[in-house]
Amino acid sequence: MDRHKSNWDKSNFLKNSLILSIGQFSSALFSALFIWLLKYFEFNDFLSQIIIFITINQLCLLFINWTQPLYIRDGLAYYNNTQKLNHLFFSRLLFTIGLGLILICSSFFWDKYLSAFLNTNLIIIRFSLIFFIIQIVFWHLHNSLQSIKLIKAYSFMLFIDKLTPLILFLIFWYLNQINLNTLLISIISGNILAIIYGYIKLKKYIKISFSLKSLKLYLKDSTPLIATVFVSFLTTGAIDQFFIKHYLSQIDLINYYIIFQFYGMYLQIPTLLSSLFLNWITSCITENKDQTLRLFFTKFLPQIVIIYSLLSIMVFYVISFVLKYFYKLNNDEFLVPLSILIITSIFAFINIIAFSPFILAQRIIKLSMIISIIGAAINILGNFILIKDYGIIGVSLSTFLSISISLIIIHIYTFNRYAYKEYLIYSVYIIFFLFIILILKYSDKIHYFFAVVFSLLISMILFEIKKSNFEIKNFVTLLKYKK
């Protein structure tokens, strides 16, 4: 592969963004299809165990993500100078595997407690811990591909990881050999094949070296990120699934996992856009384009949010159709939690494409940490309080409160500090907060509420068009604006 043709530079940005988008969405689609097959063939007992297996292994990200930013940043600089992979490749891999082995050895003291809390057998827990090591290697190679910007290989590695279990499931089903062991083998095989592929793509860039001094310095610089990564984990769907498995039924766990999968898939849109906005906002700050940023936050952000809100309503109906007719869920099993999560995605969208990149570009790290802690605390406390009375509706509601309250705090801070006075976006917040309250009280009238909100958003857009002659090309002009 010619690395320069896949380099993440300005001339290739749109092409590489498209490659990343295809890779992310296709891997998410394959994962959803795998779950759908288990649901369709009514392997619910296996499916609930698979969900726990996957959830436990998301803890792997705690061990690898705290060193990811510096590893990728230093890796790119090192490649530019040497045309080789980061000299910390083996050091980081061995160190992280060492942490994983310590976790496995210590598991004999706590695995029974985790098994009891999750109401699952010890085999799943111990199988997950073995897979944990494989996951560490997988994500290390994945980060390494990122660090030298092998975009196609980076995306294809995800593609292999999610497609393999799907193919193996169909083979085992044809052979009438579907059981928990074959399903776990299918998932692990995807990881192993992806690791082999990743290593083949990386091997010519690998330089065998080990510097204890460099490793110590690298770990010292990465240490402050441990708290951020841990707190971020506490705001994810993984922690929700732990609560559901402990307090609710097997079917509740399966239903929420399926619903949350589609929520996560939909959030791929702002996640992929965030890198574009981060680069643009950073350039505006470094070039002192204050007026450009002011126009973005006060004029175009509210309009983008309204448009995304309209899109979200349409996505709600599409996902509802899929859940009802493909996953065979009843309306009372998914309508309320799905509607809450779709509204949550609007608040997440605002943060992902605007405020989070702005805070990162301004290097206001302390505020980012405070917001993360607040969000995690609200999510955990919300789960603990709401899950007993509201079930998975309470879980989705705690996710909404966590993201929306954190966003509003950062919104108020940013708008007050930088004097970005614009109140239209606050009206969007108020509408959706009231909408959530109405949904909880009149859950049988969700479709009517969405119709009313849709009408309100259309009215807002018409008002904006009349007030500022809003056109899509105006935003393109803003991106090119010179102070």
C-alpha cells in the first residue's frame, strides 16, 4: 500500500473521511446483523451471555485508551522522521499485556463477586478475561495503523473483525452447531483474523527496539489521562448494561442493547464530522478569526441543530420500523427508550461537533474533566435511582440527563465567557426537555408529540430563513471566511 495516497492531509481529507465512514458504518451494520440473527432464531439465552461477554471486554479500552493520544501523536511525528512505526510499539504492547495479565491473575479474588452482580456464570467471566488479552493486541495494532494514517487498512481491520462472526454464525447454523462456545469462537476469530491482517500491513514499518527510559517518560505524560478515560467509561452504554443485568430481566438487557446499538450507529454521523470541525475550529483560533467563530456559534450552530433534529425525527421512524418488523419488538418495549435516546443524540450532536472540539482547541482541559465527572456521576446516580421504577426507560433517561446537563453547563460557560449571545438554541433545549416529560406521562402518544415537535422545528427554520436568508452556501462561505 502506498501510504502517501492514504495520508490524512487536506487534499485527501474528503476521500479518507468517506473511507472511514464506510468502515465505521459497515462494521456497525455487521454487528447489528449478528445480533439480529441471534434474536431472529430466538437464541435469547446465548444472546444475553454474548452481551455480557462484549460488555466486559469494553473494559479493555480503559487499559489501552489512556495511552492512545500520545502514542498516535508521537507515532505520526516518528514516522515523518524515520518512515518507521512508533519506537514504542513493542514497549507499549508488552506493558499493556502485562497490565492485562495482572488483571487476570487478580481475578481469582473478585471474579465471583462480578459473576454474582451480573448474574452470569464464571465461565463467561473467565472466557472474557482471556479474550481481554486478544483485545489489547487488536486495539494496539489498530492504534498503530492510526498513528501512521493507513486509513484503508485501519477501516478494513474493523470490517474483518465484525464480518467474521457473521459468516461463522451462518456456517455453524448450517451445520446445526450453534451454542455458546461456537458463538464465542466466532467473535474471537474475528479479532484474531483482524490482528493477523493488521500485523501484515504494519510489519514493514515495525522497528524492533525497547527503551525503558522512553517508556517511563511516555507513561508519565499519559498518566493524567487515566482519570479522563475511566470517567468516560462510566458514561457509556457498558455501565448501563451492568445495571440492567443486575436489576432487570434478560429480555430487558437484550432489548436495551439492541436499541442502544442503533443509537450508537446514528451517533457515528457527528463523530465522523467532529474531526473536520476540530481542525477548522483549531485553525480559526490559531489565526485569530474570532468573528468567524462568533458567527458559527450564534448563527449557524442553531440552524444546524434544527436540521439535525429534523433528521433525528425521521431516523426515529426508520429505526422504529426496523425494531418492530425485523427484531420483532413490541411498541411498549422500545418506543419510549428509543425516543429518549434519539433526543439524547441531538444533545450529543451539539457537543460532539461544536463544544467538545472548541474546548479541546482552547485546551481548557480542567473544564473538560469537570464536565466528564459531572456526566459520569449523573449517569451512575440516575441508573441507580431510576432503573428500579422505570426499567430500561430509566436507564435511557439517565443517559439523557447525563449528556444534556453536561452540555448545558459547558454551553453556558462558553457563551458567557466568549459573549456568544444566541438564545434560539436554548429554545431547542426547552422543547426537548418538555418533550421528555410529556413522553414519560403520555407514552402512548409519542407519534403525536413528534409531529408537534417536527412542526415547531419547521417553523424555526422558516423563521431563520426569513431573518437571515439562510442557505447552505452561507455555511460554506463561513468556513472560508477571513477576518
